[in-house]
Amino acid sequence: MKIRKAVIPAAGYGTRFLPATKAQPKEMLTVLDKPLIQYSVEEAAGSGIEHIAVIVSRGKDAILDHFDRNPELEQFLKEKQKFEQLHEVERITGLAEFHYIRQKEMLGLGHAILMAEEFVGGEPFAVLLPDDIFDCPVPCTQQLITAAEQYEASVIVLGRVDAEGTKKYGIIKPHPIADRVFRVDDMIEKPGPERAFSDLAIIGRYVFTPEIFQAIRDTEPDHRGEIQITDAIKLLRQEQPVYGYLFEGTRHDCGDKIGFLKGSVSLALKRPDYAAEFRAFLRDIDL
Ligand code: G1P
């Protein structure tokens, strides 16, 4: 099973970031010097993904422009001999073949992924939620792909969370089968600590077999009228095994304001070009 395609859902309103997202896509908010979505695209490209479908909606044109060529800017940078910037601008465009699919109605993450059915064309594929930035020795999606190829099945990435986390993420009922690998025996979307099966949460990276699309179609909308991918995975696992993989590395959940700030600070402290100055600055802040 060779995984060459990925889907990045980026159609949501970004309400958790208002007012920043009133007139610009959440996915284009900048973490250090790159828009949030570029981290997912680079992770996919670094995991052998060649085709990326971004699910978009009205007001998301900046994403299309960001991954497109900009001949005027390229010419300008060439004339000014700003070759480093030129190289960077050209590199972004070449990260993958980009495809854009419109989700006309906000009917949930499951529905957004269903929009990519034709693009996927019956192959297994990866899904990356751009809120999460992973900092891993092996790209997180590559870790998942390796597990999916080994088990020839859908695999979702897992991370351990505290009681608060059980309110923010889908939680699985795990059956351990190998180092870092669990068979998923059940799952609930954002159960809260009382109803959570475990501390193992679904965190924004998936590899699916194409049968997920039928499962999404068979999924009933939740109380908010949204089709949750977690509910579709529950149906899928009645037909075929689904596995969870506890990834190796660090994750920054930049999906809300405080997480975004924490992620930005953590990543800045690891950047060779900023770290020393930024660390000194933080040390001087009177806490
Ligand atoms: C979605 C999924 C949830 C998952 C989370 C990971 O929730 O529905 O199962 O744990 O992403 O970030 P959302 O963040 O879109 O509310």
C-alpha cells in the first residue's frame, strides 16, 4: 500500500481566533515566519506525499496564492539579487501538486473529508489537520504511513492527554498490540473525563483506507448537525480493523489562542537563528 495523497481540511471559520480571522484564513496565521498550514504541507511532503487536496471555502484565497507561483515577486527578488528569499518562495510552490476543493456548507470534519473522495480515487490517503504542528525525529505523517503499510489498515495518530484534553479531543478505547500500536476498539468525540475510555487522544493526523468514504456517508450528523470523522471511524472499524499509533516527538496544538502562543514560543526557542536572542529576552522579562 503506497500512500501518495493527502487531504488538508481548511474550510472552517476559525472562530476560536476571532477577530484575527475575520478577514483572513486561520490557516494563514503566522507561526514565526510561516503560515500555520505550511507546516502541515512540509510534513506531508517530507513523508512522501506528492498530491495535496486542500479543502477550502469562501475567503480562503490567500491559501491558494501562498502555494502558487508569483512571477512578479520572483522577478523582483531576482533583480534585487535576493536569492535566498527567491529560493524560499520557489520552494513553497514545489512542495507538492496542489488541488483545491470547495466545501460549500460547514457540515463538519467528516463532511469536509468526504469532499476529497474523487481526488483520492480509491487509494489509501493521509489527512492532516493544520492546527497541529509536529516536531518529530521522523515526520509524524511518515510514522503513521509506516504503521499503515505494516498493518494494511487505517491508522490514527495518538497522544496522551490530561483530563482537560478529554474535552478537546476524540478519545479511543485502546487494545495494545505492539510497541506504540493499539487496536482501536471504540472511540468518543470529546467525552470529558467521566466518559473517557483512556488518556489516548486523536490528534490531527490520520491515514485512511478508501472505505472511510462510505462510512462517512453512513454517519448520522451529531446534535449540531455536523458529520464527525470520529463517528465515521467508529463505523469503519465495524468493517475492518483501525489502529492507533502513539507518535514519537512533540506536538504543538496551535488550534486556539493560547496554544498558538505556546507553540510559537516553543518553536522560536528551537530556531537556531532566533533562539539565543529570544531566550535572553525571555530571561529579562520580569515575571
Ligand atoms: C477534531 C476531531 C477530534 C480530534 C481533533 C484533533 O476536532 O474531531 O476528534 O481529536 O480534531 O485536533 P476539532 O479540533 O476540529 O474540534
